[in-house]
Amino acid sequence: MLARPHHDVFVTGTDTEIGKTLVSAALLYAMQQQGWRSVGMKPVAAGAEWQDGAWHNEDVDALIANSNVDAAEELVCPYLMQTPAAPHIVAGLEKITISLPHIHQCYQQLHQLSDAVVVEGVGGFCVPLNDQHTTADLAQNLNLPVIMVVGMRLGCINHALLTVEAIAARGLNLLAWVANTADPAMLYLDENVAALRARIDAPLLGQIPRLNVPEDQKARSAASYLDLSLLK
């Protein structure tokens, strides 16, 4: 019996708060529609609230809500920290040592449980995780195809092209990119998307507008703007 193909990806972004979680959750939802066993992973999450007897991070919760694989939360998020700030700073304050080998072990377990693991990075591509490593090191350690989320707002072209260069410098494959409308009032939005399409040597997976739908419907709505055939 042949093993089913895997569709694991690493989702990075041009900055923080530009839609990585929205895109990751949308990918998980869309993968389910393909009949894939899909699970999200947020290796490092900074910012949590105490709810129902446990610490919760909204990004992690969104990934879990849109996964159809029942996985232990410590695999989905090996490092959940309380303070919403730069991971390397919070880890120091909370006496946590972020270990890339441990993250890789958790990823491998999720890989065994699924057809697709969507690994969401933290912040932009080069955010420090500790004194030695950054998110770029994590992406390189996992060695997965990368999907880049571009937050469409003023300055995004420069941020996107620098991120593309950083991904290539790590020897990683930029599988596709997503244009997510971070600023609905952005001037010349379509022209900016066109400029990026002309300069990024990877397909545009989708352009997501500002979504005016309830929070629990955003992943499903965003998924309708993604062309999952590019991931097969």
C-alpha cells in the first residue's frame, strides 16, 4: 500500500499582525475540503489568557478549531507564553528555553498523524526565538515549502521582497504567497499586488479582501479566495 502524499507547509509573513493565522486557518479548512487529515501547528506563541482553567492563545485556538486531527495541545504549541511581546524576551522572563530540536520532534509527531501540517511562524521571518536562533532558523530546520503572507498596506512591497530574499538565502522553496488586505483603505491595492506578482517568482495563492464576517466564519470565508490546486 502506497503512503499518502504529504502537504506540509510553513506559513510566514512580512510582519506581525498581517494575517498569518487567518491564512493558516483558511489553508486547514480548505485542506479538509480536499479530504486531507490536516493539523495546525504554532511552535511558539506569545500572548495568552486564562480561560476555563487553562491558558489560551487566540492563534493556537484558531488553528485547533480548523484542524480535523485530534492532537495534543503540547504538540500543536510546544511553547505557549503569557506575555504578548517578542518571543526571545518573553522566554527569558518566563524562564523558558525554546529548543528547535524539541519543536522538530513535535512536528514529526504531527506529521505522522496527518496528511498535512500547517506550521505557522511567529511575527515576521527573522524574529529572534532565543540568543542563537530566529524563526528563519526554525523554518530551515523544518525544511518545509514556505507560503508567505503579505499584509497589503503601505510599505508592503519592500517588506515582501526582502522576505523573499531571506527565504531564498536559507535555501528554502517559496511555494506560493498570499495577498491579505491588512489596510482596506490602502491606495492602489491592485497595482501593488500586480507589482508583487511581477517580482515574486512564485504563484499568488490568493488575494483575500477585508472580511466582514463573524470570527468563527473567517477561515471558511478566506479559504474561498485560495487556489489549493497550487499545493498539489
